[in-house]
Amino acid sequence: MDKKKDTLLFIVWAQSLVATMGSLFYSEVMGYIPCELCWYQRILMYPLVVIYGYALYKKDIRFAFPGLLLSGIGILVSTYHYLIQKFPGLQDAGSACGVVPCNATYVDYFGFITIPFQALIAFLVIFSIHAYLMVQQRRV
């Protein structure tokens, strides 16, 4: 793998690590209790650190194919969660989510950056770079 692809794979791994550390910061340091959809996003994000870490160690994106699937599903879950928070017509669905309602907003930077939005961006970065690396690999 050339230097550019190696760097992109490192970025994917680092993104998954930062997202994992961010979710732990919000729950363990800030004391925010995760809702049910937050737990699903964590279940999809946490293994990515190991998956992409191993692929980075082996210097081969082919070892990380499960990461593409997990990040793709994570995009869907995060998008749904964000829509529940931000669109009034869907907010009723979020109140029946569990002990902590999924439409609860702990953070709201600049009026649109919530925790599910941050997860969505992380999943999009991971998915898009992984897809790009797969396309580049097929061209070789």
C-alpha cells in the first residue's frame, strides 16, 4: 500500500478512535446517560477501532470489510436518530425510546451539531474513505 492509502487508512482508524473516545467522554466524564439509539451507535462504532487498527497494522484495507458494513449501518442509525431530535413530526417517536428519550438533546452546538450528528459525520468519514480505498485497490 502506498503512502497516501496508508495515511487514509490511518485517518479512518483515528476517526473511529476519536468517536469512541468522544462517546466515552460524554457518558463517563460529562455524565450523559446514552439513550437506546446511542447504544446502537456505540455498538456499531466501538468495533471499528479494532477492525481498522488491525487493517492498519496489516496495511491492507481488505481486512476491514466488516467496517464498511458497520459504518454503513451506523449512517442509517445516526441519521434516524438525528431526524428524531431535529424534526418536530418525528419527536414523538423519540420519546418512547426507553428510559432516556432518544429526542433528548444533551448538546446542541451552533443549533445543529448534536451527539447523533457527530456520530453521523464520523460514520460518513469512515464509510466514504473506506469506499474510496476499495475503489483504488480494485484499480491496481
